[in-house]
Amino acid sequence: MNSVVRIPFHGDEIWTVDVQGQPHIVLKPAVEALGLDYPTQYTKLRSRSWATVGQRPMVAEDGKQREMTTCDVRTFLMLLATIDEKRVGKDVAPKLVMYQAEVADAIEQYWTKGGAINPRATDDQLAAITARAKAQAEVLRVLDGIVDRSWLEAKAREVAGRALGEEPDQDSSTRLLTVGEYLDEQGVTGTAARKLAPAFGKQIKALYVRRHGESPGTSRRFVDGAQRDVAVYTEQDRDLFDQVWHSLTDGGA
């Protein structure tokens, strides 16, 4: 049976469950928190080929076991995108916009910050977090001398921070940096970021290999509502990012 993890979000609670290591949203309370009609939104999702919707057994608020409808984060984000803020009530529109803009980040923060994932974590959940951190630390130990040392140190701090439920305590020069994060800093988001990222990533990787003689490491990050392996660098290589940025934008003209 799935255990519900309730994520605080601007006065609401987003119900999520773990489905094969990925956060899925319990659909009915999420839709009703927005003041929307659940049957209408559920019917809409059932007719969409892109929607990933399923039934999961879990304990409801009354303590009884029930089948509840869940969807992955990507599906929920796409559902939100189909709702026009101008066609909902004035009291609903601000919250809808807030959900559209921030809910994915809130779920990512809650599910990827180690012990902070759930302040009501059980002993078994905390033991699983510890075991995962030990396994990751062992992988990093094996990689010592194989991959770039600064990346290895930054990654080790990240693993330790997540296991302790804290933000990693990192020297600013060793803080991890990804193409997506850099583009976001430049104000490039959404469709524009997805269009630019492949070429940007290819060039930054080539420059990194030329400088360090090896490929960059990877890390699991949320991309378009799902966790994916992405190349990660450190702040020490920000000048390479700046170089690629200027070569691909009008700023380099």
C-alpha cells in the first residue's frame, strides 16, 4: 500500500506517493484545492494520450483503504497548462497561476532533499535514505582518481547534505552547475530553453573535455516534470558557460 506524503504548498497540501521511485500526485485533492471540478478534469485526462494516470491503494483521511487516482508530475503540469486562467473564477486564477509556475519546483525540493523529503519520515524511510547515501558514497570513493576532483568533492557534499536533510555546505567554486540552471539565470526558460539546451550542452561538454581531459559527471535532476540524468559541472567552469553563451546568442555578435 502506498504511503501518502503531504507537501505544504502556500497553505495547501499536495498529496504525493512514491511510484517506483518517482513522485506521483494524488489527483482529486490537488484538483479540488484549485477550486476545479474533479470529474471534468479526470475525464479530460483520460482522453489524452500523453497522460499517465493510474489507481493506487492508499489510506484515505477517514483511515480506510481506498483506490485513489494518481498521475506523474509531467501529466499534472500538462493538465495545469490546459487550464486558461482567464476562464476560471477571479478567486481561483491567482492560485492557478501559482500552481502552474511553482508546483514542480516544490515537489522537486521535497523529494530530492534527503531527510527533508518528509518531516514525518518513518524509521524505515530514514534507513532507506541512509543506505542510499552509503551506496552513493561508495561509488564516489571508487571514482576517486578517475573523474575530476572538484566535481567529486561537490558531489560528495551534495550526497551528505541530502542524507542529513540539509542544503549541501559547499564552497561557492565547487557548487554544481547545469546547463538548465545557467540558462535559467540568463532568463531563458520553457520552450526557448529546450530549443537552446542541446546545442549549448554539446559545446560546453566539448570545452570541458578539452580543459579537463574527461567527460563531466552526471546527476539526477527534474527536467520537464521527470527525473533525468543530466551533465553537471561546477562554478569553477562558469567561464566556459559564458563562452558558449556568447557564441550562441546575439551577445557574442
